[in-house]
Amino acid sequence: MRGWVVRWILNGVALLLTSALISGIEVNGILAALFAALILGIVNAVIRPIILLLTLPINLLTLGLFTLAINGFMLKITSIVINGFEVGGFWAATIGALVLSIISSILNALVID
């Protein structure tokens, strides 16, 4: 349980760092970042597999690059649900999702279970 909470907090920090790096993403405080990280995790666990299955042909044609757009879409869905977390447009969402995954991977790699 402790590991899950630590990773949730790290993903919230990753959202804050991403918003500092990408101009189209705005996070209004640590509480909004933590709620956004929680909702993003739920969206990625529930909605993302369905979307990936439905877009499998285009994902195969693009050799997996369409997954970046799907990840951006998941980030945009999260911004619709959470007040205080704004994603500007398609490119901000797509690049933000890429940067968020890189930062989150680095931070999570630093945590030893």
C-alpha cells in the first residue's frame, strides 16, 4: 500500500513538472496535481485499453505511434474531469503525455520497493 501512495505522489509531482515544461498544460497547485494523477491512473486503467483495442488497425499502420495521440487524449479527458488542471489542445496533450511518461518513468525508477 505504501508503494502505491508513493508512486501516486510521484505522478502528481511529474504532472507539476510537466506543466512547468509544457506551455499548454496548467496545474493549479499540488492538490489539483494529486487528484489529476489519481484520475489519470483510473482513466488509463479503464478507458485506455478499450480505446487501444478500437484503434488497433491504425495503431498497427503507424507502428505504434498513434499510441502517443491516445495518451494525449487520456490526458485531455483527465483535464475535463479535474478543475485546476487544464490541457490546451492536441499538441499540448500529446507532447505533454510524452513528457509526463518520461518524467514519471524516471521518478518511479528512483523509488525502490
